[in-house]
Amino acid sequence: MKSRNVVLGLCSYTHDSAAALLVNGRLIGFAEEERLTGVKHTAAYPELSVNWLLATAGLESADIDTVAYNFDGNRYLDALPAINLYAQMPETRDRAQPRADSFRKIHSRFGQRMTHLKDLFTKASIQPVLHHRAHALYAFGSSAYEAAAILVVDSLGEVQTTTIGSGLRLSDGGCRTTIVQDITDPASLGYAYGAVTEHLGWRRGDEEGTVMALAALGDPRRFRALMHDAIAITERGFALNPRWFPLRVLTTGYPRVSPAFTAATCPPRAPAAPVDTVHADLAAALQERTEDVMLHLARQAKAVTGMRLLCVGGGVAANCVAVGKIVAEGIFDEVHVPPSPGDSGTAIGAALAVHLDASRRLGVGVSGRCYLGPAYTGLRLAETPRAGLTASRPAEPAKHLALKLAEGYVVGLFQGALEAGPRALGNRSILASPLLPDVVDRLNATVKFREPFRPFAPVVLQTAANDYFTLPQPAPYMSIASGVTALTLDHLPAVVHANGLARVQTVTPLANPFLADVLTEFAAITGHPVLINTSLNVKGKPICGTPDMALDCLTDSGLDALMIEGWWVTKC
């Protein structure tokens, strides 16, 4: 008789493909396909991720009992009943039928995807999971909370865009999660933010963080009234005004901002065009309104659940400034954002949902973990691993790295298991000293090849965090923007953005022993256990998931060196 139960969770065919594996309810691992293929935000079936997970567990595809998919595509048809209403409204009439056709097409495509999965896993049951349920279960499951409110905000699930619910771990080991309120498309905060991101010349679904950074340089007053009209706060949430954000159609050829929006703001900016004051002002107004709405939703979550703790998931949860505002307002005692709040993390959430339905238990090995992907311990390099590179093994790698950072080196760090989510958390990072006067300009211009206004996040020993940052809670996943202290302003201004905030990561020796050692050694040299930590990649590329990608990053960028599994690699 079979004694194990194997659930494969998938995010696939849309964007940010990923896979997670549960065996008897325990998370074996999680990987994002882009980190293994080098194709950022890939929508492809995550073949390499699945193969790695099965090899790690010593299993074959025939051993999988259930494939949990992160969308329930049958629910796309829930968008159709409102079409008659949209057909009668002047501002939505022209898009009503194309919208209906697009949702029907996505529903049909979902059926094809389920057939493909069944062909891949002939012995497995294929179980679709409501998208926001997958987000919510991962957000709650990755926390250490016994009970919490759960707020999920993204662009679009099947038809839901915002959900409020709660999670409760039961004394018998069980778990209960509920969704008590939802907001459906076309009211979508993620849609609005993505639409303006695209209008400002950056990639929707990828570079919203650039707009968030630009917002700190602008004046929101210029377009505040427009944004208040475009994104109206309602008693239960918010609504989008189709005068400014036209009705969503799930196909190309339907702009996400209206001609009236363009006339009232600015022409669409070409990606290579200069960034002007008007662009910063528009970004600032969008960001301010996003914060207004997120605060309102957080208060709603508090009111309807009565919980003292909050978990936030969905793509909009990556807006660290908005999350920081929720924390600063003190609405909840503490706020948790999972390492991968966007769609890739729903691979874990979908697997958790299937396991919960079968066992009434949430699953284990998820809480407090972010280093879930492939590791390359035992890596061996030649003295000349590539033309133009030399490798050696320092006797004390952490001390050696800290010394070089203090000397002004900018160094890639590749060690241990690949972290989950969009933030590098010390295993696939670029580190630099925040004491260098020109470090931000150098990193943006010669290492990351990105816009000069983009900030860099600090990583700090958790025991010293209160000396440098005002955040009243830990931030292990770099998901909350914090105010800073006078000590930081006086000595480490490089980690402070124009809005006076820093997206801080707090580190403990338990969570990341090597990074904690590096911070301790750096403090012994400089007096400050704080470093700049940014992702090991260049603009347009995913975080380096493999040794070859890391070596490519060293050779193709302005990095001075790479510390990779104890090897010190430099350019000749």
C-alpha cells in the first residue's frame, strides 16, 4: 500500500512560472523557472523546476498523486453576467462584447492547459485552485501566526482582484481559512498601477517597482484630483472610473488608459525617452492613491475579521512603501508579507490548498522559510574558471568578503539554496558598502545598468536594526519600507531613498549564518552591521539561479568579484 502523498503545485502558462512539491504535507522545495532558464517572467511550463523537485525528493512524475494548478479557469465565465450592464453604459459599451469574448477565450485556453497537464502526469489528478485562495494560503502558511487577517490584492485572479479573509491554526493541527469579502474586476488596483507603469514607459507586470521609486521624486498634488476620481474609495473597498481606466479586455489592442487620461497627464513615454518632472508627478500621485487604498483595505480587514495580525499577498503586496504605511499606521500589531507574494508563490499556495482539502491540515515546512530552491554546495572551480577570471578559496570566506567590501569592492554573493521571490535575500545578492560616497551611482550605472533614481536596499543584523531603522518589527524578506534614524542619515545616507525610507532586510544567524557572519565582520571593521543588498542580476535579467548565470553576471557587469560557494572569483 502506498504510504506517501505527493502534491505538485504549479504556476504555469501565464507569467512567473514556478513549481512547488509537497510530500506527505511537507514542503520539499520551490523554484521559479526564470532563475534556471534565464528567461525573465517566463510563462513556459516549469520543466526544469519540476525536474529538480522530483530529483530532490527521489521521485518520478508517475509518483505524483495530484497536480495543483494556481487558477480555477472555470471561474473566468463568472465575468459574463455583467456584460449586459457594461453594454448599456456609454463609457464601457464599446468594450463589453470584446471583454466577454476575451474571457471566453481564456476559459477555453484553460481547458487546453489542463489537458496538457493531464498528458504530462497521466496518473495524477489535476486540481485547479481559486487563484486568490492560493495567494491567501501561501501568505498565511508562510507566517508564524496562529490567527491572522489575510488581504490579497493583485491585478486579476479569475475575476477577483481583492479579497479579505482570515486564517486560523487549530489546536488539533488543523487549519481553517476563509474569504469573507471580495472585489471583482474591473475594480483592480493592480490593473491601474500596471496601466500607469506602461504609460510611463516601463514594462507592466515587471517594472512597477521603478514607478514606485520614481514616485519619491515627484509631487502628487499635480495629479491628485485625477487619481482620486480615477480610483475612488468606497465603503467596502474601491472602484476604477472607466473614464480614465477603460474596461479590461484580456487581449492586445485595448489600451489600459484612455485618451482622456493621456490628455490630462502626458503622452505615453517611450522606454528610452528622458524621465521628466511630469512623469515623476504622475508616479507620485499613483503611489499616493495606492497607499490610500491599501490603508483603507487594511482597515476593512481589521474591521471584518477582528484579528490583530495581518498577512498580505498578491502582486500589489510587493509595493513595500504601501505595506510600510500599513505598519506605520499601527492598524495591526504586525504585518507579514511572504517571500514571493506574486503569482510564482501561488504554486506553493495551490499545493497547500489541495493538501488542506484532503487532510484538513495546512502543510509544514512553509513558515519562516525563503531559501527553498536549488543549491550548489560542493561546487568546484578551476583556477581559471573562464577566460579572464581567476578563482581561489580564502581560509575565512566571511572575513575575506567583509574586508573587500570595506575596501570598496562591489561583490556578487552566490551561496546556499536559491531564495524565493523577487528580492535577493543574501544567497543570490550583490553586496556593497553603504559608506562609499558614490556607491548608488556606481551600482546603477556600471553594475545594474538601470535608472539613476533607483534606490538600493540595506541588510542589517536584526539585533542592531533599531539603531538604524524605525520599523517596529522584523523584516526578513525585504518587503517593508521603513523610516530611518539619525544614525543612518548621518553615516549611511546611501541606503535612504528620496522619500526618507529604506526597504530593509533584517537578518539573524539562524536564518542566514553566512550573511550574518559577513555583517558581523563588516561591523568589526567599520562599526556598522549594515550593507547594501541588491539582486545578483542586471536590468532585464532574472536573479542568477545557477553558477553559470552568476559567472555571466561577473563577466558582463561592473562587479569587482564574486563569492560563490566559498570560491573568490575575480577578473584578471
